[in-house]
Amino acid sequence: MKKLFSPKYSDNSITFSLLFLRLSMGGLMIPHGYKKLMNFAAKSSTFADPFHIGGPLSMSLTIFAEFFCAGLILIGLMTRLATIPLIIAMSVALFYSHNGEMFGEGEKAALFLAGYIALLFAGPGKLSADKLIGK
């Protein structure tokens, strides 16, 4: 119990925390991207277009972020780079699609955005493909 309230931390706790954050942020986002990928033909023409590049291209970029970049985060490969498209996608979802309602409809997007920003700053951790390749 004393250790639970201690401000000290170990390298193993940071390693496990970053692994858990990566697995949860990547694993929970992949189904969103997969759903969009499977319904691309039906929904691409009506997909939100905040950058005025066309609905199909906007949806393609969102699928790239939510499916492929989330997969990279899951395995810990190019983690910091892979968070950037997801940060952009979640920012668009929060501020464009949900009108910035962090405590309403946009709550899920806000939580994902916070997690991806944390991963951008913290990196993948020791239990990642990035660390294995770096050796």
C-alpha cells in the first residue's frame, strides 16, 4: 500500500504504461478505420470534407490514419510519426464534426486526441518495434 502512494517510479512501470497506452490507443482505433474501409464506396461521397479536397480523398486520409497508422502504433513501429495523422484526424473529428463539444458527442475524439498527443511526446517505450530496430 505504501508503494501505491509513492511518487517514485521505476523504468519497468514506465515501460508497461507506454505499452498499455500504445496497445489501447492503437487497438481501440483500428475498428473505426476498418468500418470506414469496408463502407468506403457507400459513404465516401457524403464524408465530411473540412479541407475542401473532396469526400473520397478525405475519407481515404481518415482510413489511412485510423486503420494503418493505428496498426503501426499497435506494434510500436514509427510511433511518433504515426501519431501525427491520428492527431489531425481526431482534431478534425472533435472540432469540425463535433463542433468542439469535448464533454458531449466529441468526448471519444477528445480522449483519443489526448492519448495520441501523450504518445507523440512520450514515444513508444522499450517494448516496441522501434526499440528493436534501433538496437
